[in-house]
Amino acid sequence: MAQKYVKPTATTTRPSILGETKTTATAPVHFVFGKANYQLLLASVLVVAFGFVIMSGTTDIYSTTKIVIAPLVVLAGFGLGFYAIFKKSGAEA
């Protein structure tokens, strides 16, 4: 996809080796995701980590928590991560 042209917001001047001053333009920084996307990604990482913690649990190997609930929590964390990646931020919508 082609990116649209962004007009520079500020110019800076700096001296060169030959004594001339060069003017360089700086463009605003655009992140790939919005703030809400990054918050959802962080939440998904925490949910996945929590799922692995409850999966390690106690010494009982065949407990319902370890073989049913914890994998569902991990899958929910991965689902939340996919949602955070594909969700459009408010500025793009």
C-alpha cells in the first residue's frame, strides 16, 4: 500500500562541515497501532501468562483446572491478542 504524503511539521537547521547551514525537515511519528491496541496486547500477554501459571498449579496432574480451565484461559489470551492486532484504531476508522 502506498503511504500518503505527510507535510513536515518543523524544520531544524544545523551547520555542515563547510560552514553552510542545512535545513532538514522532521515528520511526525506515526505508530502502527493506537494506544488501545497496545493496551489490549499487554492484557493478552498477561492473560496468557496467567493461564500458564494456573496450568503449572499443584501436584495433581489430572485436575480440571490444569487440563480444562488453564488451556481455555491461554486460548482466550491468544484470541484477545489477535483481536488487538486486527482492531482498527480510532484515528484510522
